[in-house]
Amino acid sequence: MLCEKCHINQATTHVKQNINGKVSEMHLCSACAAGLSVNSMFGGGLFGSQASILGSLFGNQISDNRQESQVCPNCGTQLHEISASGRVGCAECYRVFRSYLQPSIRRIHGTAQHAGKIPANKESELTAEQKLKSLREQMEEAIERQDFEQAALLRDQIREAEGKGE
Amino acid sequence: MTEQDMVLTTRIRLARNFTSYPFPAKMSPDQKRALGTAVAQAVENANFGANRLKVISLESLKEWELFALIEKHLISPEFAEHPVGKTLICSEDHTISIMVCEEDHLRIQIILSGLQLQKAYELADKIDDLFESAIGYAFDPELGYLTACPTNLGTGLRASVMLHLPALEGQGALAGLSATISKLGLTIRGTYGEGSEVTGSVYQLSNQITLGISEQHAIQNLEGVVRQLMRQEEDMRKMLYSDHPQQIEDRVWRSYGVLQNARILSGKECDRCLSDLRLGLSLGILPTVTPDTLRTLADQTGAASICVAAGSLLQPEERDNRRAALCREILSK
Ligand SMILES: [Zn+2]
Ligand SMILES: [Zn+2]
């Protein structure tokens, strides 16, 4: 049997990994097993289940839309490549393929609205309206999480932003 | 029992991309080298205390040197797989490592010992600001920091804590806990060797979701669960020790004896013995062993670290001999 990672060497080692209580097994060559055992905790990359889950998520949508051959003009990545690898080719891909990616992004994260750090130079580029929209969504999500402290903080920020707009 | 008895390390990782190039999978080796140079320039004059940053071209390293970097968690196996054009920037004390052209343009990583999520995040944030002002990130008001894989969108933050959980593991309590943990938006990982035991009873607990949650909330959420797990592990250790003092003491001293006397020591056996020593230390069983000794043992006994110390790629048999000699030497000090 060939190594399931490199598909080059003969598999000599049987490795089991446990993620959230689910056990996956692999047959590896000694070189790949060494890489895994020293570092399987880095992110479980060898078992790359994320890529295949993503791929199948995107895949379903793409077959519905029959837009497989659409291409990102910036990096040349095609939609079917994204569905196979679970990875996009460049930042611009998110704009080009947004309507296909958005439902999967929501499924992965439960939302599609950023609530964290904003680069200082990007903050001034956001319109007042975008800022308000982002704040409102963040507040709703905080309420959903029952994080009322954060929600109150956001409510005050919204009031302040609304005041400025008038 | 203290935090240090159960938490080995804290890690923070930020995934970032610039607008100037496509993501690494679509970059040529020359583009990767150029980006490595630009990133190195951005941190050239940065000052992180006494912590000097070194710039390493991955192509210049030998295979076992790459493995040693993986073993110390400074780089990911994926990063080492195709080294052409890639750059690593890391601090001399190994707390800071910046992978250029892993899956994303930048993976900024901080590793601190013990439970120090806030401190680690602050350092990552400071480095992040440097690149932001020098090069400029790919950012979208709705999707946050844009990443090659949509699972990292938003903050691009992966916070994780390495926990030593021998008592919970031994009582089979982790299977039940993992279901609860995944419902809280976290992931717990352990690794099996060829047997059925997780290597050295070490588990990694990390956040899963990065979009729609702020950095602070992700960290607080993780820290809350870590503290709960620590409390349960501590209770379980104390209960086991008071119920079976003889068995626990025998297990700890026996492992100490192996590390002190063995002539052939596999990585797996060494990990298991180290785990027992850690347990013993937390229960006050081993008066002569210090946390520093344990750290030295853990740092130097990895397969790749042994090869680096020897300056050549050793066969497993030779490594096992050297590992045994190394443990005898460290414990005789
Ligand atoms: Zn292989
Ligand atoms: Zn693109």
C-alpha cells in the first residue's frame, strides 16, 4: 500500500488522529509519519478534512449555478478550482465570486459580518453608512450571544455615529 | 497546583494577505522571494526588547533542519513541504515566528509558555500594525481580513492552548467533553501514535470561528474553557492520587527510573515518561525535578532536535540511543 499523503513511498506506519472525539486513520510512509507525529497538532493539515468539507459545500452550489468556467480576472482562478481546493486565488476572488462564496461562509461561521480589528487606513475608507451597518450587525450578534455588555457598548457607538450623520 | 502544571504553551496566529500579489498558491518563486524581502524590510528596524529577528530563506535549510523547525512549532508541515521561495522570520528566543508564503502571505505567530493569551495577542497585534502601515492588507468591511481559506476570514486569528491532561484522559472523560467543546465553537485535538494513547497526553484547544467574533471575545471564550478544563483536571489528579497513592507514585518513579537509566529510548516512550514526570511534579512527588529540567528534556529529545544537535540525519536506532544518553545526562545534573 502506498503512503496516503505523498503517494510515493510504501506506507509503513499506521497513524490515528483524534479531532473532537472523531478518530481518523491513515497509512503513511515513515517520512510523512515523522512530519505528522512531530506536528500533527499544528492544525491537522494532513487530514485536511476542512478542504474537502469546503469543497463539497462550494461544489453543491456551483453545480446549481453551472458557472464553473467563470474566471477571476486578477489571478485566473476558475470557480471549479475553488470548489476542488476549498481555497480562493486572490483577494479579488472574494469580489468576483462573492455570491457563490457567501452562503458557504455563512455556513462555516454562522455569519458573514466581520466584528474584529479594522486596519487603521481602512477605517477612513468605510462610509458612515457601512460603519453603521457593521455596528448594527455586531450588536445583533452580541445580543444573540447574550453578551449584553458588548451589546450596550455597541449601542452607544451606534447612537454616537447616528448623531454625527445628522 | 498551578497553571504551569497543566498548560504547556499558548499560541496566537494571525493570517494576513497583502493586495499587491495573488495568494501564495498562485505566486511564482520570484514573487515569493520578493515578498519575503519586502516583509523582512518592514520589520528590519523593529525592536522587540532583546529579541532580535532573523530572516531565514527556507530553501537554504537541510531536511532535518526543516523538521526541527516543525518540531518546535515555528513552522507548519505544509510550509516546509515546498520550501522554494519561502521566507521565515523568527526571533532568537523562538517566541515570534512569521511565515511568509505559507497558505497566506503572512502567518504571524507568537508562542509563549503557560497560559498567556492576552499577552501573546498583544504582541501579535503590535507586529500586525507594523506590516499594515508598511505594506497594506487585503481587507473587506464585511469579510474582514481576506484569507486563502474562507475558514480564516474575519480576524484571521487562531488562538490555541496546549494542555497536559493525563488524569482526564486516563479516566476516559475527554470523549464526553469534546462534544461540549465543539458546541462552544472550539476544537480539541490530540494525536495518536501507533498505540491507543495520545502522545504524552497533550491536547490542543483552539478557537474555530473567526468571522463575526472579535479577537477579544474569541480569546476570552477560549480562556474560559481552558480554566474549566484545568479545574476538572486538577480535581481528577487529586482524586486519583488520594485514592491510589501507591500506584501513582510507582508510575512516576518508574518513569523517572527509565529516563535516568535507559540505554535505548524511543520518542514515544520518552513522551510517555515525560508526561508521568509532569504529573508527578504537580503532585509534589518528585522533589528533585524542576519545571526547567522538564522543559529542557522536552525541547531536546525530539527526533529532529537530536539530528540538529548531531549535525546529520540520523537513523531511528541511532536517535533512540542518543535520546537515552541525553536524558541520562540532563537528569544527572
Ligand atoms: Zn509519504
Ligand atoms: Zn482571484
